[in-house]
Amino acid sequence: MPQTAIIGAGVMGEALLSGLVRAGRRVDDLMVGEKRADRAKELEERYGVTVVSNAEAARKADTIALVVKPQDMNDVLEEIAPELRPGQLLVSIAAGITTSYIESRVPDGVAVVRVMPNTPALVDEGMTAIAPGSHCDDSHLAEAEGLMGSTGRVLRVPERQMDAVTAISGSGPAYIFFVVESMIEAGVHLGLPRATATDLVIQTVVGSAKMLRETGTHPVVLREQVTSPGGTTAAALRELETHRVRAAFLAAMEAARDRSRALAEGT
């Protein structure tokens, strides 16, 4: 089995590691690059995985997942580039970092796949988009799909769409949590105990998402099924339209896309 290394053991790095283990990947075929001794010990005890230096991970692995912050990418690439060789696959999980940026800093013949996951990967319900670099073939994309598929769904997109993907699904969980938080606060304002409001809102969101996925019905149709003429839902939706919630979501996601572009330009 090819060796896979995960460089960067933060929240998303551990989510990927735990997903691979749950999906049946042998820990003998996995390694983690992590400099912090306490974090290394924690991962070794929790998963039985071997923790090594970033350079050793780059030297030994066939596939290397770079799960690092955009501002740290250059330093990590400088560290591992001397250890890389043609035929290896780099899977980059860093917002705004282009495949060309990475390719210009590693040896020729190293394949790069750009990836944008999201935090529901922690519960195996992630949504990951992947885009190939200039040296990728279908086998590299399939390997990246297998890697990220351990934590949820995977979708192939052209790299020019990745900033929009970042704005929609990468940052998307925060928008949902913000809506949930707002609905809970509204419930408390309307006189419900906080625990009751929390249970009502969370199950409503989970159930609604399950309806969308399992029925395949367009959200407009599902919304109309809940909205009786002149009823309570219609009154609520009128207020959301008056406060331009739809326009606010568009503006928010445009801002996230623009920030993703700025991250790339700043590297």
C-alpha cells in the first residue's frame, strides 16, 4: 500500500487522519508530520500513527497532504522541497493557494492537487472540491478523491472555480452555524427555554438538510410546501425579504471569494 503523509495536525489534519483510519486505512501506511512534541504524543496515543518531521514525511511518502495555513505554505514548501521527487503527489488543503504557486516551488514531475474541504469532515459529512494542477493525471485525481472521500463527498472542479467553492462550502458551515445561533436567540426572545430552542432549531436544520439530500427536490419547492398563503411562514419570509437576507448572503459570499483571491495574491 502506498505511504500517505499528513503534514499539519490541526483540526482538519486530524479530521483527515481519523477519517482515513475509520475508512480502514492501516496506520502502518500513514504518517504525520508534526513539530510540536505534545501534539505528536497525543496523535501517537490516539491513533497509533507514526509522527515524523516534515522532511522525513516528504522523503518517505508517496502522497503528501499539506494541511497548513496559507501563510505557512511557503515555509513548509521550502522545508520539504529538497526531499520531494518526481511521481509524488501533493494534496494542498490551503485556502487561496494555487497549484501553480506550489508547482513553482517543488521539483518538476511532482503532481499537485488543490483541495477545499470543510469542517463537517469531522463527522464524515464533509464536502470537498478538488482541482488538478498542470502535472496531474486521472490516477492522481483518483488518489486525491480516495483520500478526501474518507471524510465525505468529493467533487472535481476547474481550479478557476476554487475561490467560489471556498466561499460556498469551505466557509459555508459558519453561515449555517450563524443562522442556527440567530434562530436559537430568537426562540429565547420569544419565551422558550434556551435548551428547548436549541433542540428545536438543531433538529429542524438536520431534518431539512436530510430532506434536501434524500428527496432531491428543489429548495424552492420544499419552501413553498411549508408556506401556506397568508400563514405564519409567509409572514416570516416577508420579513426576511424586507431585510434583504438573500442579498446579504450574496454579498457575504462575494466577500469570502474576494478574500480567497487576496490570500493567493499575498503569497
